[in-house]
Amino acid sequence: MITHKSPISCVSSLYKKYIITAGYDNQVILWDIKNGKSVSRGFHDHLANQCEFSPCGKYAVSTSSDYSSRIWHVPSMKLAAVLFGHTDDVEGVAFHPYKQLIATCSRDKTICIFDYNGSLLSRLHGHTADVISITWEKNDDVVISSSDDGTIKKWDVETGAILRNIDLGGAETDTVVVLDNGVILAGNDNGEIIIIEEGSIKPIKAHEAGIKRLVYDRKTDVVISLSYDRRVNIWMLSNANLELIVSSSLPETVWPRSCTVYDEGKIAFSTFGDRYATFDYKLNNWEFNKVENTFGLNASYSVGDIIYRVGDSGIVSDSLGEKYALGSLCNFIIEYEGLIVTGGQTGVIFDALNKLSVYQHRSPLNCAAIFETNEGKRLIVGSYTGEGIILSKDINGFLKFENTVKLHDNAIKGLAAFGKEVFSVCADTSVTFYNAEKKEIVKSIKNAHDKIANGCAYDGRGGFVSISRDLNLYIWTDMTAEKIRTPSENSIKCISVSFCSNYICIGNYTGWVGVYDRTERKWILWCRESASGISSLHYNKYLGFVATSYDGSINYISI
């Protein structure tokens, strides 16, 4: 049977008949709701981000980081059209309620309107940051978009005019829906649902972390919110107010990125596994027993000649064959004072070899680094909500939580350290320099990158290096960056520096690896090491650069 090989980023339903899933394995899979079996599939050239069925049920559409959207015939999943018009990852997508029109939005800050033949009819400009979510008003040629610029905009599709610009005070919104009565609901990074009517804007505290997805089910008049606090809340609409009727914690396998109502009282969820999970909220019953692990690798770390790695399955393995099952997707792994520490989407920090849960944070975790203090070495872990979580080793040899420090207002994407100086990069393009001795931020630089920063490393010379979706390498000296163009044509995911400090290695989301020679000031290597993306890089003195891949492979890049 066809299944996913990487986490599922989106799930959508054709009520009581089909479910469609988009995955980070580039696949778009159609499933039969009655028997739960896959029917057919289509492919993108890069990560599949979102998917949706047409109102008539004869088509589905998917968006991708290959900069395209694709229309598929249902149920054959044969390609009907390719929609080209964006110059960066395509995120949100929506079918017009009754016309053969499709709206897409992208990290290139624009919205495109296409017909079913794939013809680009118009492009809407006005957002100043990535556009993440889009929807149509029920009975009009009006689209509503949400963006990382902290605004919601209503657009007249025919003229391209902005009918209404709603400033939400800078809070980023990943998701927006419009009700049949025209009321707009938006979910922001502060865990609030914003109720927007013509004359008012009212926030409701709904979650303890950012809201990733809102879903409006017209058949039952309920709204569903998904958050990185790992809860799903179900709300009943009453006179434009929201009444919480069900709240449930999410099983570890569920990714709070997407869900869909597929039958009365029944919701399907995206997962870190090979298929979707379901929840009957009337019976309070989860069904995820058929969901199997995927085995993509997200991070690796060398301790001498032993390489530890971890990924989607939450299994830490080493090059000697030992395995330690932790039960949840992990994004980073590091050795600290003889302990192997990891964590990820559930917000739990693990002492992996002892299989201990050390600390539960309110949002997912991305990265880690080790820095110096007057009392000894400390570990800092970066979170989606911008906090650095500081841990140490107690007198009994166990990892313990000390405190948190607010480094950013958005997700920390990379951490690096040299002595008592900590360097961090953020999804909002900023960087922060933190002094551990003074316990204070020395400097924060907004717009330090042109797009989302994805990673950083210590450069071996008293400075730092970072990479970004803007395809540039940044070399930081005295808190000032030199920007160097890379050979990459796709978003760069990770970076590492050799022990001699002369070579800088980068890896991108389509599997390419490059090496920059700082003495020669040129790229001396650019090659494709994997058909999937490179998820992490580190340097091993015996093997050279070690690259893990989303397909589960490990590659060695020697100079």
C-alpha cells in the first residue's frame, strides 16, 4: 500500500468519501475514508505543503516548496495542470466556492489567482512578508489572506485592490478562515483567536502557544484550533462568539499542523508517521494504531568515532547499533557532559541514553548549543516561542532545568556558542548575541537576513556563520556580517564549520551540499548527496562533514 515516508504536512477531506494528504516526502496521497486505504498518489519535486478538494469533488490541488501548485484529477490523481506564478515556496491554497478559480499564496509575499487550466489570471501585491494562509468569501470574488507581516487583508480579485487592511499589532498569523456571515477568524503566534467583524477586532486567548491551524466546519458550525501547545480545541459558534466544547491533548504522533472534518464529529489529523490519525470528539476517542513510524533523519552528532542520530520516529541510534526509543519526533541531538540530549515537536527535552524526560516546554524545540559560565558548561535549547532553555548537570550526574531566557519573539532556528557568547538566529530573520556571564542580550539585529534564517555555527575564529532561505552565507565578525552568495537555488537548511575553521559546509532542502574555502574565498564543492533534503551537518575529525538526510541516509563529505 502507498504510504508516506516523511511527516504529513496537510490533510483535507471530501466529506465521507476521500481524504488527501500532502507530505514532506513530496507525495500527495488520496485515501478511501471507508477502509482507510490509499487509492492513488501524485508527486511534487519538493516538499508538498498544503492540499484541498474542489467544491465539485472532481479535483484536488496541492502546493509545494518547488514553487508550484498542481491540480489533480480525483480519484486517479492524474495531473490536470501545473500552476506556475510564484518565486518561492507556495503555502496556502483555496478553491473558489463556485467558479473555476484557485487562489494561492507564497513566501514571495504575493497571491496568485489561476483558472483550472493553469493560466495565471492575476497577481496581488501588498503584503510585506511571507503570505501563509488564504481563503475565499462564500459568495464573492474576494480573498482574505494572512501574513507574517502581522496583517489580514481583504482583496478584490478582479481589480487587485485591497478592500480592507487589518493591522493585528505585529502578531504573525499562520491561519485564517471566514465564516458564512462574513466574520473573519485568525489564529496568531500568541495563542489567540482574533474575531474580526466590520466594526471590531476581539482577541480570545485560546492556547498557550502559537495557533498553527483553524478549521471551520460549515456542516456543524464548529471551529477547530490546533496549536504548538499540543492541544486541539473545538469551539461552537454562538452570535459570533466562541464557546469551547472539547479540548484534548494530542498524541505524540500527531503534528499540530493540519486537520479536517471528514464525518460528523470525526476529525483527521496530520502526523509524523506514514498516514493520518483520527479523533472522534463526541466519543473522545483517538485512533492512531495503524500509523507507522517514518525514518527520516533530522540530526546527528559525533562523540569520538561514534555517531548518534535521531529523526521522525524519535528513535536515537548510534553507529554501534544501539537504539533508544523516545516516542516523539526530535529535531536536534547533542552531547553534553557525557549525556546525549535531544528534543523536538512535543517540547520535551530528553536524556536519551537514560530514556528520561527532563523538561517539558510549552512549544516545540529546534536546536541546541553548549556555552561556558563561571560555574561550568551549560546547555541551551532553542524553542519555537523564542526562549532559550538553559540546563546543567546536577551532582548526581542527571540533566536539570535551570531557567529560560527570552532571545527572540519567534522561533529560534539555530544556536551556536563560543565561550560565554551565545549566537542565535530566528524565523523572523533576526539574530541575537547573548552574554552568559552578564546574563543579558548584548545585541539583537532585526532583518539580519533577507528571509527566514535556518541555522548557524561557530566559525572557529571567534565569530559565527549563518544561512537563510535567502540563499546567502553570512560570516559574522564583531557582530557584523559579510554576505556571500551561495550556489544554492533552493532554501538552505543547515551549516557546519571544519575544525581547522577554513571550510564552511552548507546543505539545502533538495539534497545539495556545498563547501566554501575561506582562504580562497570561493566555493570548492557543490554536489548533490541525496534525492531528499539535507537535514543537518556536523564535522567529524575522522570522517569530515557528516550530512543527515530526510530519506534516512547519512553522507560523508571530505575535503
